[in-house]
Amino acid sequence: MHTLTVNVVTYPSDATVLINGVQRRSITITPGEVTIVVSKTGYVTKTITQVYDSNTTEEIRLTEENRNATITVIAQPAGAVVKID
């Protein structure tokens, strides 16, 4: 049976890549199912499970997480107008 190579390229480039549960960016396998998990703090983790039967390069682009914040403003004197741009 022949082997094939699956390579992973990520955006951002310093994201962590797990292929079949092991941290790496490339794997040589016999044709079959592979699970790729790409993660980075501040980004939404992406998981791909796919059957591969030929050499492949997967390009995986992560999306930034939504960041919500609450701001409390206490103005002196009371009733002052506060503008936030």
C-alpha cells in the first residue's frame, strides 16, 4: 500500500497544530482518515476530520474570537458629557 503526506499551513502562522492528537505540521500515512485541530489563544479553534488518499496541503485560517468589554465611567462633576470614539 502506498503512503501519502498531509501538510498543514496555518494563518496565523504560529497557531498550534495537532494531527491525530500529536503536535506536528506534517504526517506521512497510508490513505485514511486524519483529524487536524488548529488553535491559538484569542482565535476560534478549528477541527477538520477528512479521509485523504493523495498528498495534500491543508491551508487553515483561524478567525479571531469576539471580544466584548464593559466600561464604567464615573464623571466629575456629575452630569458631565463623556464622548468615546
